[in-house]
Amino acid sequence: MNVVAVPGSLDHQTVDGLLDAVAAMQEQRSLFDARHVRWIDPNGMVALLAAGSVARDRQGALPRLELPESVDVLGYLSRMGFFREAQGIFDFDGHPPRRASGTSDVLLEITQIQGNADVHKVIDRVQSGTGAVLASKLHYPATAVVPFSVILSEVCQNIIEHADASGWVAAQAYNWARRLGRYVVVISVMDLGRGFRGSLTEEHSARYGDRWGDTTALEAAFLHGLTRFPDSGRGQGIQQMRRQVQRWNGAITIRSGTARIGQVPEWDDSPPLVDTLEPFPGAQISIILPARVDE
């Protein structure tokens, strides 16, 4: 049996290790040992769903998930809708807690994206409650709800138009008191589709010749704005997201295949490019928006 040790802190800084471990696994049934998880954010939750899905499809059986021992983590996973989405992906070791009724502090619980109706549902949810969070936590102006919704719409639409597979999106606000000294909003969007290289190969691989690969495809899309459409005016969602995230001094990273590329602000010590990852399907996007600091 493959045993995957889930990191005790599963967030944007550690999900690559989890995805790499699953990408390199043999075809025996898997056990995901999450007993020691003490912290998990939307990137960690969605990555766990993606990793479990890959293990399930490769091995022809549901992988087993040993639940976190932390009551707080279990409760948070429940509030974020993780256990609902994990049905059919994991065989649980123990009984997941039921979601509590009543109001929740979740900005956007984990939502599966399969079609345009799902994107509209996400935008409706966000627009109904995001304004207060962006104003009170991040000190953004009231008008920020519109570009924030555009970012979410673009990353979700990317799944529908380019992945040829379903995916998930989730978002939450956190107080990064020790790490950054202010609040942030973390957005995670992941799919298990054909990835950036697969999406761009037909239109652009010939011009790159032997250099064509996951890294080159990510650079072409992320840095140069190339899309799978011959019309240069179409498919510019990634570039729009980059510009808006940069205006808010945020961070955006995209993993696809064996590479990860990012727009990294001064407060983030993540490398802007990594090209030594294990081949994992689809695309995994992380966006972190920090609170505005008055100059």
C-alpha cells in the first residue's frame, strides 16, 4: 500500500510536495495519513481532493483518508465543504463530522466547477458577501468587489474553456499576524485536465520546437499572453488576473505538469519559477491578496 504523509501544515507552500508524492506513486491502493494536520487552507483542501482523485483513477479504488486528530481542523474542513466534495474520492477512516447549521465565516466554500452554471453560482455567492470582507479585512474600496469577482470568474472559466475536465474553487480570509502582520484572502482553483501544455500545443508548439514543454507553455501563457486561440484578442484571462493581482500587491502562482510559475511580490519568498516537479495533471492556481497598507 502507498502511504502518503500529509504535511502538518498544508497550504500554498507545501502542496507541491503532496502532489509530487501522488504523481510518483505506484499503482497499489493508497492511504493518505492526515492525522497530524494542524493547519490547512483552501490550497491544501483542494490539493487533497485533486491528489485523492488522481490516486483513485490510477489505482481503480478509493484511497483511504485517515482524518486529522485536531478537532479544530475537522470542524474547519466541514465548514469549508470538504467532506461533501470528498464523497466518491476518499474512503474515510472514521466518521467525518457533520456540517453545523447556521451562519459561517467561510468566504467561498469548496465548489466543484463543471459548467457555466457553477461559475455563476460562485460569483453570486461571492458578490453577496465579499464586499464586507474586502472592506473590513483588506481595506479595499467598495468598488473592489467587481474586479475580485472578475478574478474568480476568470480562474473558474479557465477550467471550462481549457481543461476539458472539472475542477474546484475555494477562498477564505485569514489573519497572517506572524507571517505578514495583516489579513489576506487566499483563493485556490485546481483542475485535473490537460494542463497548459496540452491546451497550447496545437497552436504554439511548432514555433518552440525541442524547447516545448510544461515550463515553456507556462511562460508563453503567463508571461507573453499566448492562448490556444489564433486570435490574439481572445483568452486573455490570465493576463487580466495578473494585472489586477499586481495592483493589489498580491501573489499568483500556477502549477501545470512539471513546472510552476509565479508573480511574486516582495513579501513572498516563493521562487518565481520551479521546473523540477513531478508530472501532475491539470492546472493548480493559487492567488493571495494582502490587506492594503496605507503609505
